[in-house]
Amino acid sequence: MLQFSGLNIDLSHKQLAEKIYINNSIRAKELRVMGADGANLGVISLSEALKHAQEAGLDLLEISPKANPPVAKIADYGRFQYEQKKRDKEIKAKSHVTETKVVQIKIGTGEGDLNLKAKRVSGWLKEGHRVKVDLFLFGRYKYMEFNFLKERLEKFLTLVTEEYKIADPIKKSPKGLSTTIEKGKKV
């Protein structure tokens, strides 16, 4: 909770971390200043930097407070905020959240069901998701020969039509055998 001349303002930690100090709220005595045209004005005092900003009819923005000395830029604060929001929006639009999908097969799973699950795995790979394939073992199946079980899992992977690469090799897991595949060229 911040208080300014009788006003109570709640800011989250993220907002406090991203707060841009402008003009007289800048606390550093000396700043490395970039002009409005992008030219480097060098390391100058805060009062001199404010004078340059005032002459240009713009604001002095502290854009890198942790640098030594802090970096400030002479720019229009409203335009700076607009461009920052636009940049954040573009980054958010470009980011694609990948999920690790899980498909489980058993030793006794029939051919039709294996084909259906392989088709589902192909769809997930096409969407860009990682897929964890589990060969679920129960009872006596847990004690079968590892190579036989590995072949069974590899047989299922041959049914997958989308190109993939193995991100995590076949290994024993608490449930049986598992591997993770993701979209890409087969190696």
C-alpha cells in the first residue's frame, strides 16, 4: 500500500517491479542519458538531464534503474507506455503454451485401439504438444523381459503418422515403461 498526499494506492509486486520513474521521481544523482533521437548524451547529473528533457518538451524516463549508472531516456511517457503495451501484447500473442499430453497403452490393447490412440497422438504432435507414452504394466506383466516390453512400446510408436523425435528415451517408470516424444524430424 502506497500513500501519496492522502491517496491510498494498492500496487502488486509486479507493478512495483516494473514501475518506471519519470522526471522528478528519479532518485539517482547521475544518469546515463539517451536523447529523444537515440543519441547518447553521456553520464550527466539529474538536474542537467531534466533540463534537456524540458527543452525538448518531453519526459525523462528511468528505463534501467539497476545499471551503474542508471540509464534514462528522453521520450514522451504516454507514447512509451503505448509502445510497451503493444510489445507485451505481441509477445503474448506469439507465445504458444505447450502441454505434455499423456497416452497410456497396455500389453493387451488391441490393434484397433492402438491405431486410435496413435491417431490421437499424431493430432497432439501436429498441434505442437509433447506426448508422454506410457506402457502400463500390472501384475505379472511387471516382471516380463525389458526388451520384449520395449519392442511393444516401439511398435506403438511406429503407428504414429506425424513426424516426431524422442525427447526422453524409453525407460522404466513406476507404472511400467515410458517415453516422451515431440514434434520434429526423426533422428
